[in-house]
Amino acid sequence: MPGSPILRVLRVAIPSPLHRLFDYRPAPDVPACGWQPGLRVRVPFGRREVVGIVVECREQSDLPLTALKRVTACLDDAPLPPDWLWLCRFTARYYQHPLGDTLHQALPVLLRQGRALAPRTRERWALTPAGHAAGSDALPRAPRQAALLEMLRQHPHGLVSQAILAQSFSRDQLKALSAKGLVERHEEPLTAAPLPDPDHLLASPALPLNREQAHALSALHERLDGYHPCLLEGVTGSGKTEVYLQLIEAVVGRGRQALILVPEIGLTPQTLARFRKRFRVPVVALHSGLTEHERLDAWEAAASGRAPIVVGTRSAIFTPLARPGALIVDEEHDASYKQQDGLRYHARDLAVARAHHHRIPLLLGSATPSLESLARAHRGEWRHLPLTRRATRHAPARLELLDLRGRPRLGGLAPPALEAISDTLDAGHQVLVFINRRGFAPTLACHACGWLAECDSCDARMTLHRQPPLLACHHCDRRRVLPDACPECQSIDLRPLGSGTERTEETLAERFPKVPVHRIDRDSTRRRDAFEQALTEVRRGDPCLLVGTQMLAKGHHLPHVTLVVVVNADAGLYASDFRALEQGAQLLVQVAGRAGRAAQPGRVLVQTMHPDDPHLRLLAERGYAALAERLLEERRAAALPPFRFLALLRLESAREEAAGELGRRTAAALRAWLAERQLTVDCLGPVPAPMERRQGRYHLQLMLGAEKRSALHEAGAWLTAWLEATPEARRIRWSLDIDPQTL
Ligand code: ADP
Ligand code: ZN
Ligand code: ZN
């Protein structure tokens, strides 16, 4: 093409910890679509060959062209989906993570390894006006080209490449004709599966909505063609899922796709079954249980538009969509949306960016919205859609605080709790005992000298387990056999301290021998179907006791449970993290939501040593919304998120001095740079992390805070560049966490 720049350099993103791209010269074979961003290439990198992704095509490199290596091969005949590429670039920029690693993480494993994608487009070749005008004797010295020209003349709409090649014409002949300006190439999408017929979309009818649900849905309908973020706040059982289903119906009915994110713990067979029962079109699920082949299939189904409905956990936010129509984030406050290592992204926040980019509705649902989302709703940036009543009969149970002070406890349970359990079982109902600690007891103690079983590698106690008997550190997974005597004073008077799920299970089994006790935690459900099996039994409805951790608190419908006992509310609420109250309250409300979902009203007993604590009382007396309001005021006063933006630099090393030294140098360099740039970003630390020693390594952190996100990002970018250029930092593991969930 005259005047178009000469492409000499491909900038390639490569999976590496470095925040930079690498320049290569193109491979001699030009891919059918021409060189474009989004193509996977195989390139030499150090002594290996790796799969990278072209992100820019340029005329020049900063290096002399002769110093550049060549791309070995192009792996795609069309670029990876542009919406996916956009999201990865956004993610890398926002989270200050290397683009190469971001792209790598966001790709199904088989594609990372270079596996070919099914073609998404095909080429069609047709005559140009010059080709039409050319006579049959136009190419006397190229008889095959002339024959090809004749063949195309018979097909006014052109022919797809496969049809041409099948007639034993070659690609070179097509290229030659194209170079002469006689034929041209068009790229057309492979026809996706036919759009569902809107009249036959539903396999089972939508429920008639109550007034609040109808109001929420019509608010969503007002703008299906633009960015339209809505926070659907409603207690468990208030019918949020029904609103999602009807929004999906509208979106899919218009030939678009819906992507639904659910918490890790929430993508149960029950949830999926509910979606599949409603719609006649395929519902693709993305979760950790898929094989790599299944994952690639799901990815391709979404990317091609064949899958109108995609449901998945955190990483599903990176699923490409051919025709995006709506994004839904269920339980938007859930901590599992934040990835805590490597690429530290928050799927809910990426959903916001993505919905904005695609200009589509975004529906975030929760019984207990995050303070971040509430603040945006209060500011009017997001539409606030409340569902205040349960779709089914009963109002959500109130929390009753049970004072633990001065009361004897059995397996962690005070006498009034045991009585309530006994009454409930006598009435023929089921009881859920929530205790957020697995194992038999939080630790083992020597009664003679006060020794406690501590982990050698962490600043933490080891948990006592009985099934099988051992001491285990829940932070580094180190295990130890149970000592026969105290290692300090040789006394044999070793006793469990406190209660975990195993001990509570044991106590309840002794106390209520006639009813089955099901323990549900990570240890009891290691077998894949053990959890579902227990739940199936529980759903039959016979009186029983359930003892469980978080695993039970979310997502599961337990219609016959009418009493919930929270063994210890204090552990979660009064942890040192600034989000502890918010997250502790969310968990309590979730657990409470398990009670009384069907025919019977429910009761929730919350054991605490602090029954007069103003936060806990506010939650018990006036509910989550009132507490959230108060917490927002406190956050504003303390200049904490959502009123301030934070980033956390974490440093770790097996050598305490090495981490400390780098931490101090980094902080000093950053402060000097901030002063010079006159950026208002504060820098706190370095300080030891809440658990300084973990897995035998020392953890330090440096906190950055700013009122303006742009200032924080500028500082973050400088910081990562500085660390990358600092030789000492290569011996220390470091990471920058933007919008950290825990400090
Ligand atoms: P949430 O997602 O808020 O927990 P669900 O959508 O799961 O609530 O609804 C709770 C229960 O109420 C479900 O069994 C659902 O089928 C039922 N339900 C929801 N909306 C309605 C409605 N409009 N009419 C009758 N039942 C409803
Ligand atoms: Zn001792
Ligand atoms: Zn440990």
C-alpha cells in the first residue's frame, strides 16, 4: 500500500516478571490477517522459546534492527479477541502488573502453551473492479492465475479460501492476483450458532415479580444499551437471583451474552441447575473443577458467541465475549473476588471497568454490600435498588447476642445455646452451628508451664487435629506429631485450648446421640462429592446438626434449618485489619441468612464476650445497613478506603536484615521522589506485616495512601520501575498490591 509505514518491529509481551515489552523482527511468513496486536507468536527468549503476544507493530525499535531476533512462528490466523486484549491491558496498567504475565494469567493454559484456536474468521476472495474489467486474456504468461480469475468471475460474491484451495489453486496465486489489484481479500466472522429465538428462550417460566423486584428490573430495562451500574441490595432470599435471571432473559433475547460472576464458594451444582432449568440455551460454567480442554472449549464458546450465558468464579472476568450484553456480580462484597497473589486483581472492580468499556449494564448484588459499593451508590454514581422483603414468607431472623462472660462452655457452646439446640431438635428441625475454625482446638497448651504449640516457621500457633491426630499450622501447612509430654517441662498435662469444628462436633454428638451430626469444613470435604452428599442428606429434612465453617455460610439453601448458633463472633469482628468489622458483619449476616428460609421462622444466637460493643449492637438491633452507614463515617474520619486510595508494597525474604534494609532504602527513595514531584501521596513504613514471620520468611510492608487515584498510580509506577532497576531488589521477593483487601 503506498504511503503506509514499513513494519519492521513487533513489540511482544512475554510472560516474565519484568515490566517491559520485547522487540522482535517479524517472521518471514506473514499471517493471513497481516501482523496485528493480539497474535500469539513463538519467540526465542534467553535460552528458551516462549509463547508471547504481539501488542504493537512498529517501524522502529530503540535497538538497532540487526540486534533483534526474529519471531519463530505466528500461532494464530486471527488476533485473540479484542475485548480480552483490552481488558488485559487495562488490568496490567491498573494493577501495575507486567503485561506479559497479565496476558499469560488471563489465558487458558492450553492457549498459553501454544495450542491452535479454532478459526474464528474466514477469508473470502472476490474480484476487484479492475478484476471484473480485465479480459480473459489479461494474464497470458500465468495460466493458473488466469484460471483462478475466471473461476472467481463465476462467483459474484467471491469464494472462501478453503473452496479455492480445494480446486488446487495456491495461496501464492491468490497473493499474486491481489498484488496486481485484481482480487481482494475480505475477512468475515464464522457464522456463530443461530441466535436463540426469543419466544423459545425459556425452558421454565419466569416468576411473577413482587413490586420491588419489578421496580429493579424495570430500572435495568431502562438502559440495556449503555453503561448502567446498579447495586441490588437485598437480604438472602429476597429474590435477587430471580432479578438476575430476568435480566439475562432480556439480554439473551436481544442476541447478546451475559457474564455472571459468583463467589468461589457459590458456584454450586444448585446454582448452575437453577440457571440451566430456566433457559433453553447453553449455560457455560467456568470453575476450578474443569479440565484444561473443557476450559478452552468454554473460552472458545464465549469468544465465538456460541455461549449466550457464562457463569464463573473470579477468573471468569477474563472470558472474552463476542456480543457482551450484561455483567452480573453476585455477592459483590465477597473476598474471593480478590486474587491475593501473583496478579492481584479484583474481579468486581474489573467488571466495573469492563461494563463501562462495553457500554452495557452492570448488576452487582449483595445482602451486605461492600462499603466501596455503598459509597458509590450513596454518591449517586451507581443506582441503588433495594429489595427489603423476602420473596418467601419469613422476615430475616434477628441476631440475638448471647453473653459468654462468666458462663461455662461445652465444646464452645454456652448453656442457653445448648438448650436452644435441644428445643429445636425436639421440634423436629435442623440446627446449624457456625464456627470459623477447623481442627479440634486452636492450639495445644501445657497446663504446668504454659507452653503453647507454636509453628517453627510462622508467628502462629499450631492447630490441634484429632482426625487424624496431629498438630498443623494453617499458615504454612507444616505438620507435627502430637508430643507425649511438654517439650519445655516434660509435664504430661497437655490440654487442647479452645474449640474448633472437630471438638464442637464431638461435644454435640455426645450430647445429642440420637441425631446425626454433619461436620462441614475443608478437612471433612476433601473428597469431591462428600460435601454434596452431606447436603443431600440434610435437604431430606430430618432433624440433624450441622457444624461448619464459612463453607456452609454462603450460597447453600438449607430450608429445614431454623436455628443458627455462631460460636464466637469476636474472632472475626475484632481482628486488627481495618476491614475486619465490615467483613465480620457480612459473614454474620450471611450465616444468619441460612436460618428459616422455608416454612419455619428462624432464630440466630450469636455468642460473644462483648455483648455491649456498639458495633455489634447496632448490627443486632438495626441490621447491616445501619452498621455500614456508621462504618462509612468512621472510614471517612480515619481517611481510609473508600475515602482514600491505598497501595501496599510487600517485601519478603528469608533474611530479616535484607528485607529491612531494602524496605528502608525504598521508602527513602520514594519519599525523596514524592517531594521532588510534589505529589500528595503518603508513605507509611516500612513496618512488619501482621504476621511478620510466615513459612520461614520475614514480611515487611510499605503503605501508600492518596486522595487521588492518579497520584497513587503515578507513585506505584515509579516504585515498580525503581525496584526493577535496583540490584538489591532482585534478591528480595516484592509485590505491589493496588487496593489491598487486607493490610
Ligand atoms: P436471593 O438470590 O436474594 O437469595 P432468590 O432469587 O434465590 O433470592 O429467591 C429466594 C426464593 O424465593 C427462591 O426459592 C425463589 O424461587 C423465590 N422467589 C424469588 N422471587 C420470587 C417471586 N417473585 N415470587 C415467588 N417466589 C420467588
Ligand atoms: Zn510445660
Ligand atoms: Zn507455619
